[in-house]
Amino acid sequence: MKNQQGFTLIELVMVIVILGILAATAIPKFIDLSAQAAQAATDGIAGGLSSGSAVNYAARSAGAAGTTAVANCTDVASTVQGGIGAYTITPAAIAAGSAVTCIVADPTATYTANFTGLGIL
């Protein structure tokens, strides 16, 4: 009597079918995560801009050197070390001593987020 080793064709087909079903249910979740990741990156840039604006406002109010005058939402980008890359900021005037809600968009302009710009001369 021969001692056979290995899997039968039916066993292999069943494994392939099960893997196909798992892949079909997992792929839409990965596609959805990429959209959420892009929005999260835009939100992160907005948070950095808002923080940079607040730190710049406080430092400039205290008379520290190396600060930036902010009179427009686009000026806030210079308060963030390293810049904002390909993200764009919608221009909007900011009066000295006031806060304005500004908009930042990702390079494709698909995802946007708001941040607070603080005006100071």
C-alpha cells in the first residue's frame, strides 16, 4: 500500500474560495481607510497651523525675536517650522488682535480642515 502525502484538489479549492471571500470583505475597508487617512493628515496640518499661530501670537506679544507678523491666513504658514508642503490655505484677512477661522486644503483640494489664525502686527 502506498502512503500518499499532500492535499487533495478539493481541499485546495476550498482554501482558495475561503481566501477569496476574506479578501472581498477586507478590500472595501482598506479603501475606506485611505480616505480617512487623507482627512486625518489634513486635520493634522490644520492643528499644526492653529498651534503655530497661537505660539507666534504669544511670542510676538511678549516681544520675542524671530516671530512673524500675521495679517492674512496665508501668513500663518510661516509660523510652522518646516512649512506645510503642498497644502494650500485660502486667503482671508486677519485684523490685529482678532481670530479668524481659516481653511487649509490637501494637494488635491478634496479634503479641507479649519484652523484658527490669530492676527498680530
